[in-house]
Amino acid sequence: MIEAQRARGDEAPRVKVLATPEDPNPYQSLLYRQLTALGGTVAYTTGPTRSHSLNLLLAPASLAARRLAGFNVLHIHWVFQFSLPWAQRSELARRLMEWWFRQYLRCACALGYRVVWTAHDLVPHGRVFHDDERARTVLLDRCDLVIALSPSTARQLTALGCADVRVIPLGPYHDPYESPVERAQARRRLNLQDDEFVVLHIGRIEAYKGADLLLDAAAQLPAESRIIVVVAGSCSDAHYRERLLGLAASAGARVRISLEWIPDGDVAVYLRAADVAAYPFREVSNSSSISLVQSFGLPVIIPNLENLEDVSATGAIRYEPGVDRLVDVLAGAADRAVDELASMSAAARAHAASASWEQIGRDTLLAFTDVIDRPPARARVARHH
């Protein structure tokens, strides 16, 4: 359908996407590269000044300017841009930003944007507004379409009363980090031995992902265990960072920790050196971290949470939440046969590659075209009184 539209030269160029916010997560660059290749136009809502607060104040004017330039889809990914850096502990600021978020959405709708939300998280992992769930209801009220990254998220959105949900899954995260480095070379670079069983936790280090739980479990492993736990990635929370460093020190040589940003060229080094990945999530909606590690063929250790049920069963090792059970599953993973781990690795890689970015781009463009071609449909959340 989209190919025919492009041949006619009419539909795809009409899709002009204004995305917010811009994030280093490769999801946006991988998705929008495909949309652009299909003839769409994409820009981010970066403000005209260097001041985050001033850009928030000017956001309605920026929406109007982009609308005059023909942009017709406001694609919202997260809402963290509505958090004031200088007032994150102020309840008054949170209330003000919640009100301003409502005005921002009202302005977008009045200007004629079709509002689409990709629900990476059902609520922010770090609190943004005075009432994040109420702000989500406001967002759903104003959405013309919600994109869910998994069937489990789609079911939850439907339960919230959302009338128009489309499932477009995450794609593989291999391309941004491709590297010719091999396992032996990667281990040498990280000072890891060939006979060690390496458990990796990589990406932005945030409390909801449970790196502290993993380090706590590592400290409880038997002294003779050959397991090495590697935690690598930036950690912006100073208190959490100190906690992790303290836990790592308690675990001793079993843990290798680097709480700094990893250059793209080095990401594959960690992934090639590991045997499995582990994410002891406290809670989660969707996880690009899992997509990343599985793209490199790493089986992933995850708790048995509802929102993770769409992760390939043959490429994952699940456990009931709890540090004691995590200790057991780590030890059990290290004892698995080489051919069993190889089979899990192939399943993980196949699951990550089951949706190509080309198809994701086509499905997303089709979704945007559909909402452009129909009248605005506001108040899509069913009201329960």
C-alpha cells in the first residue's frame, strides 16, 4: 500500500512528524530513518534557546511554527521533558508542569495536529508530574492513536479505556553497535578469563532495572562460583550510583562495574564478552535493553512479570522475583550445558529479529497516514463514573 502511495507521489510526503522528546535511545533513529526513506518528514521539538525551561514556555509557539510548516503528526514518546531540572523536588513545580502539559496538548489539538503516543512506559519510571497517572489520562484523552510495543502493553492500555491501540513491536538493536570484535578479543579487552561465566547488565543504569538486586545476588554466590557480574552504563542518579558502588565493593572481585557512558563502538565489546544478560526489573512496561542483548544472541535472565511475558520463552530464563531466587537462577545458568546455551542464544537472536525495522517503518507510516486521513477523534478514554 505504502509503495503504491509513493509511486503516486501523494500520501507519504503528507506525513510530517514532529517528535518529542529526542532521546539517545536508538529506537527513534532506527524508526525515523525508515520513515524518512519511505518519504515521510521528521523533526524534533528542540526549542529555539539553550534553556530547557524557556523552551518549555515557548513550546506552544514552536508547535504553531511547525504547524505552519506543514507538520501534522505530534509523536510523543515520553514526558520527561516536562520535568524542570532546577525544581525536581518541588510539588508546586510538578503541579505547574502537569497543568502546562495539559495546555500543550490542548494547543496541539487546536492547531490540527494528530496526536500519537508510543507507550514506551505506561507511567514514567522517574516521577514527572504531581499525578503521573492523571497526566496519562489527559494524554490518552487527546490521542488519536496509541502505539503499543507489545501485546501485553496493548491489553493494559485497552483496560485503561483506550479505544485505538495498534501494536508495532520493537525491532533489533544490532545495527547501531555492529563491530567485528570476537568473543576472545572482547574478553581480553575487559580482562575477563575464558573459563568465567559472564553475566552482563548493560545500558542506562536506573533503579527500576534492578542492578542493585543483581549485585546483591552476586555477593551471595558461593566462593567457588565461576560467575562474573559486569554492570556497565551511565548512572545519572547520584544516590543510586553510590549504592551500586558500595554493593560492588561488598561483592569483591566477582563484580566489574563501570557507571559511565559507553561509546557506541564499545557496546559490542561487552555484548560479545558475555554469556547471558540479567535485568532483575522491579517493574517495566517494555525494554529496549532486552532487545539490545537479544539482538546479540544473549539469553536474558528476567523476573516473571506480566509485562515481560512477550519475551521469547526459549531465549529467556525466568524466575519469581526475589534476590534468593535470583542467586539460584544465576548459579543454574552457569551450570547449563554449552549446547543448551547455544540453542537459547539462537532463539534470543531470532526473537529480536522477528520484526524488521523496514516493516516497523511501513506499519508506523501507515498508522500515521490513517490518523491524518480521518477526522480528529478526541476523548478516546472511556469515562467511568
